[in-house]
Amino acid sequence: MRRPVFVLLALALSLGACQRLGFGSSVDPLPASPTQPVASGALAPVDLVPPDRATDANGQPLPPVDGQTPEGMPAEGTDVASAGPVVPAEPAGSQEVGRTDMLGGWSVASGGDRCQLFMTLTTWSGGYRASTRGCGTETLKTISAWDLNGKQVILKDKGGERIATLYSNGAERFNGQTVGGSAISVSR
């Protein structure tokens, strides 16, 4: 009586293993998700104002930032090398941005380089996954993540370090600055 039970058990395990190893029916792959084509076009120039001519919303000159002279240069004795990364001030009229507004393909330009940027909602390095294609400069090649902080769109490297900060300049257009001080623009 033990022998038939053992044979039936061995047969059931063998058939189960065949199914598990893929010898049975196969599962159809998921359909590809639709993507939006990346639009191309000329970027409008970024209007950068020298620090000594910057004004507030009422047209009044801005006071110097702590540690700077009115001409925008660091004050005598300021250790410039130990200063943190440059984060641009929020421009007047910048708009709120939602995570889903950022998804998909974009064109990114900085320092004479223009390439493609792709953003997803996959969690990555303190934000969400991003990747670039066709970039020539190291700054743009290292973009691996993005995140939102209020009205800021922050581009990050694979270690989660800030590469650039952007603000919305209208529908599907963002302008800002890299931590190195270069202008950067992202648009569709």
C-alpha cells in the first residue's frame, strides 16, 4: 500500500515540476505601453540678468546676498570653494508642477549641447528614474533621477546629488541652472 502512494506522489511532483519549469503553456508578454514622440524645435534664449542689475517685482534693485558685494562678487575673505551649489531663485510667474506633468520624453539643452531626456515614476536615488540619450557633455550624461520640491524640478545624478534646478516657464517648458552655473532648458 505504501508503494502506490509513493508512486502517485512522485508522479504528481514530476508533473508539477514540468509546469513550473515552463514545459506547460506559456504566458503572453505584456503589450508595449504607448509613448509620446519627442518634439523638436529651436529653444528660446535664456534671459540671464547680471546680479548687479537684478530687480524685485516692483522694479527695485535687490540687496546683495550675504557675503557678496553690490557688484555681485564675493566679499573679501569669502571662501568661494567651500560655498554650496548654486540654486537659482524662483522666478516670478513660475507655475506649480505635478509629477505626471514631467513624464515622458523631453529635449534638454545646456552649454551648447542638446539631447533627449526621459522621465518615469520609477523610484530612484531620492526621486524618480530619468535617463538621457545622445548627450555630449558629462553634466547631461550623468542625469539619472529627478524630483519635485515645490515649484522646483531637480535633476540628479545616480548618487542623488543635485545636477540642476529648473522652474516652469509655461506649458511644457522649464528653464534653470546647473550646479556649475550653466543655463539649462528642458522642453517638449
